Amino acid sequence: MNTSPPFNAGELIIALAKGKLLAPALRWLQAAGYVFSDDELRSRKLMLTAAAGGMRAILVKADDVPIYVEYGIADLGIVGKDTLQESAAEVFEPLDLGFGRCKIAVAGWPAPTEKKLHLRSVVRVGTKYPQIARAYFDRIGVQAEIIALQGSVELSVLTGLADVIVDIVETGATLRENGLIVYQEILTSSARLIVNKASHKLKLAAIDRLLHMVNPS
Amino acid sequence: MMFSSPENPTLRLPPGVKDFFFAEARQRRDLEQRLKDTLAAAGFDEIITPTLEYSDVFLLAGKTGNGRNSLDEKVYRFLDRDGNLLALRADFTAQIARIAASRFAGLPAPIRLFYSGKVFRAEPHHVGRSREKWQIGFEILGADGLAADAEAVISILAGLAALEIKHVRLAIGHIGYFNGIMAQAGITGETLHNLKYLVERKDAAGLAQAAQEFSLPAAVRTALTRLPNLHGGETILVEARALAQNDISQQAVARLEALLPLIQKHPHAGNVFFDLSEVEGWGYYTGIMLRAFAAGVGEEVGAGGRYDELISRFGANLPAVGFSFDLDLLVAAIQKKA
């Protein structure tokens, strides 16, 4: 049963990623005047309503945020640039929120392996970001065999499944512990506010108010 | 059981195409008729174009100055038995440009045409985007003036009104505004392509970063980072004038300023606003950019604009403006309303 609310130009629907982006995203919304009560957050509801109205939030997996926004089920979303780029979703991204910073990098064994990679006919790449990895190796003209993995990406190099990995690097501790090094950073990521293309026109006033509240220009 | 199909691999459909039957087919024919009647009543005449063309038509139509051809990238091509490279119709306007150049010389201008039919585009199907789209559109050929721009806007509003879609918006931009900023800064080729993509996504952070990376002058950087926010009513045009002090951008703004009085008395003019960051479209647009949106549909339900130099690529000098509605997305908007 479709329970989507009727169109209301004054009410914004925002998709938020469950996980580590949720707390800073809620703080950012609070600064903009949209407060979700502790009772709402502690409940197991997947659709929350802001205390003073004007916004509803849906809580989804990070990878699903761009999908809900691209289809227009949510007008807005807060999602990492890495996830956004991987999704290739056609949405507007008017604001860099600055939190959730991380880097995506190519990493692997130190020399001599590193020195020999450019002479390979094909480089095998273990990654959770197949689109970003594919685009990077296409840009530099290297034939890459992308091996899409769900987790523990470093293991793919340690076991010989892949020659290199493309993955998030925060402190680099995991890489160091396993004897791997960063070859090249390929993307700096932070949380973005994304906006559905039609919502941007149909709820222009409410969206502009939100953007200007936090980013007066 | 919900589906009673027998299991048989030949029952499958390629991604991005659909069967319509019974009520869904009737609804499409009904909306098609309403749009055709509205356009016919406004003085447009029907044109029926072939489904197959030589591939060159779309290659020529989609050409840009920056080496990219987003239309040609989407064309379905194949060889016929004589070894000619053929294409499925990917764009009506490209075909109409070919026809206008070869057949319409000497006809009294403006020539008002409408069409209804399918275009075929190799879209990525990760979000279920259609590869076969039913478009209903119109073109006004041989008129470069404001009156034709206004007539296009009013025809779109009339079409949306005939379909009784309640929450709609028509965004009007002008590609000259962005082009002027690029020309002023001497930006071409791949850099221009990348900046345009960032403007299309209203990616202010990305634009600021790119401005730094390419060491763009401060004035250009300010204009580019502000561009994603240049949307709204008349006041936006004032800011737009101040931000881009080059002739091409100023002329673009002047054109929009002059358009306003011609459309603002229309009963649905409240649905229209300006958006100078509307720069997305095939490579042939030269003037106003038009994009329609409806509540409940995540992408534009129609798009078009002015293309004064397209037909001259085919050999006849006919300025023109046009627009096409996406019938399936209009149906989606109506179903959301119900």
C-alpha cells in the first residue's frame, strides 16, 4: 500500500542515512530549525516527523539515499560524496556539509610491486566502489578488472585475489597493519545535501529557506 | 498467485521498454489526443517522421564545440544489408531540422509543427530509465524573435493545463548566460564540459573547487559559484546582470527580461520562474532553455529551448524554438494526483 503523503509545497521529505552520518546530519538539521525529538529517534519508526512540522525524515541505508532522492520519494537527502558518486544518481548537490570527511584511494603492496604495476596488461582491483574504481582506471587508460566486494577489501590484496584496492582511507591504520600503502588518493569525500530535480522547482521556497538558513550569502 | 505466466525465456523484454494495454493504453491515447488538440487549436500542424534515419543526422545535430556529443552517445545504430549505418530515431528535432533544410525552403514563416511518437535512446537502466520514450512536442521554425519564445512558453502552459496536472512548474533559463561566462574566461573543450556538468548538478562546492583548480579569475569564480542559486522571479535577473558583465551574458538576461511582460498575463504564469543554471540539453541549444516539472515525478516531464543554428548545419538558415513532453512521465504525474 502506498502511504506517500499528498503534495505539500511547504513540507520537505528528507532521506537520512542510518549509521555514522546520522548524528551530524541531525545536528545540522537542528541548526536549520528542524528538530527530531529523542522519543521519535528512539522509536523504531522509519519515518519521523519534525517537532515543529515542515519536515519528515526517512531513515534508510546510505546506498539507498540517492535512490530515494533521484526517484523523488524524498525531496532531499544527506549522503557522502563517495556514496553519491558510486550511485551515479542524477540529482542536484547544492551544498557541501563539511562533515563525514574521508578519502578514497588506490592502495596495495609497496615497491617492488608498486613499480611494476604500470607494465601489467590488466590490473585486478578489489573494491566496494566499482563505479568510482572503473571511472578512475578509465581516466588513466589502464585496463582494470574490477572485483566488486562487500567488505574487508584489504584481504583481496593480502590473499592475491586483487593487485590493488580502491577503498576509503581514514587514518590509514588498517593499511599499515597489513603492510599496504596508499598509491594515489582519487576522491575526497564529505557529506552532501542532495536535492531531487523536480522538488527543487516545486518546493523552491522551502528548499531555498533551508539552504539560506545554514549558508547565508 | 499474482502472475499467472508460464515460465519461458522468450517471454522476457529488453530493459527500458514496456507493454501498455487496456486502461494504461487508453489513458495514453487520451492524453496524446488532448495535447494534439491543444496544439492544433493553436495553429500547429502535424508532422510524421520515419523511425529509421541515417546515423549522421543525429551525429550532426548533437555536435558541440567541446568535442562531446551527448545525443550521439545515446543513438541505437546498426548496419542495413547494404552496409549503411542506420539509427533508430533518437530525437525528433534533429529529424525536423533535416526535413526543414531539404523541404521547407520558401514556405511562409513561422512554420508551426507538432509530432507524437517514440524516440529510442541507450539510457543506463540502473534507475529504470526508459529507452523508448513517447514524446509529444512542437517546433516553431523561422522565427528568431521574442514573440516565438513567448509562444513556446504559452503553448507549454496550455498543454499542461489541458492535462489538468495541478502542481507544475516551468523553469526558463538561457544558455547564453553560461556560454558568456565561459567565453569571457576563455574556457573551452573538456574544462567547459566539466564545468557545465557541475552547473547541471548545482554543485556549488564542486564549482568552487574547479575554479581554484583551473585558476579562474575571481569574477568568473563568483559568477560560477553563485549560478546554482540563480533561480526565482524577476529579482534574480538583476543579480544575474551584476554577476556576469560580458556582452553575451548581458544579452541573455536582456532577452529574459523582455520575455517576462509577454508571458506574465497568462493565467498560469504563476507556474513559471527563471533558472539560469538550466544548462542541460543536447548540443544544439542557443537561447532560452525550457524545462517542465510536475509533483510526484522525480525528473522533468518535458524539455526544450531555442536552437537558432541547428537547421543551418543541415544547410538552411532557419532559427527555431521547440519543446517536447514525455507522455509516460505525464501519466505518472496524473496517477500521483489520483
